[in-house]
Amino acid sequence: DEAHIVLTCRRADFELWKHLLDHRVLLYVFCAGFYGVYRIGHIRMDHALITALVERWRTETHTFHFPIGEATVTLQDVSVLYGLWIDGRADTGVDPPFATELWIALCAELLGVAPTPADLQAGRLRVRWLAEQFAHLPDHVSDEVVQQHTRAYILWLIGGVLLPDKSQNLLKLMYLPLLRDIEEIGQYSWGSAALAWV
């Protein structure tokens, strides 16, 4: 009688799909190269499938072993499925050891709103705070405010969908400095980062 191991899948993206994305933000998301991730939307977890895939994973070869042969996720898969850029500048994933005050200042500068120290934990931002602050984009706001909402949304896509950690309710702020210039966001190889994270 074999014991069954129940896998816990963590994700921080459920709230992300609750509301339709404002068309002004969607335009910037498209320009930044994240439209493919947005288009896929919320994917329901199939725990049985995930368990089966984990059982077939071989760490020695970094491949899944199926009856028809070996298979693995490739950079082309990430590019085709998510529409992410796979060429360009590398995102090395350096997590700067900023003090809480510096993270708060960076959020205020790039998101237009400063979280409280209670909303931060070791360079990570509470998803609930982000969801509350950016749930709705008011009418007749400046382009700067639209870009701030776009940065918040892309930060959530990166930290909650593409490169999540195991917390399920926190997003790493280390990606926020890369979102400073909306036009440069798409020049990073986010597809390579997503594949490396897998």
C-alpha cells in the first residue's frame, strides 16, 4: 500500500483576475510584452496532473519520462505559450537588501502609493495591499497614473504568475526597479527568466 503525497501548489494570482483590466493599462501591458500572460488568464489547478508530472520528473536529466519518451519545457514553449520575449537583456534576479524605508520610497516613486511597513516583509509586498490600491483605475487620470497601475499589474504578473515564491501572499519587490521605464520592460528576456524559474 503506497502512501500518497499530496502536493501543495502555491500561487498569488487569484485576485489578479477578479476585475477586467482597464483598456489604458492593457495598452501598456501589450507594449511591455506581457499581453500573452494576460490573455491566458487564470488557470485552474489540476492537482492530479501536477502530481503525475512530478512523479515523472527526473532530476538527473531535467526531463519528464513518459511512455512515448522524454520531454521537457523549452524556451520556445515559453515564448509560444506566454508570448514572452526570449532575446534581449537578462534579468539576473538580484535581490537588493534594501531597508524597508527604501522599498517604501521605491513604491511611492514607481507605483504612486507608499505601503506601510506592515505591508512589507523582507523585500516583499503583500498581495492584498496591491489588490486594494490598484483594483480600479479612475477615469480622467494622467498618463503617469496609468503607468503606475501598469507597473503594479506587471509586478503582480511577474511575482504571482511567472516567478512566484512559496509565500502565496507576498510579491518580491526586486522586479520593481526593472519596471521603471515602461518602454524598456519588454527589452528584458522575461521568457528566459520564467523558464529558469521553472
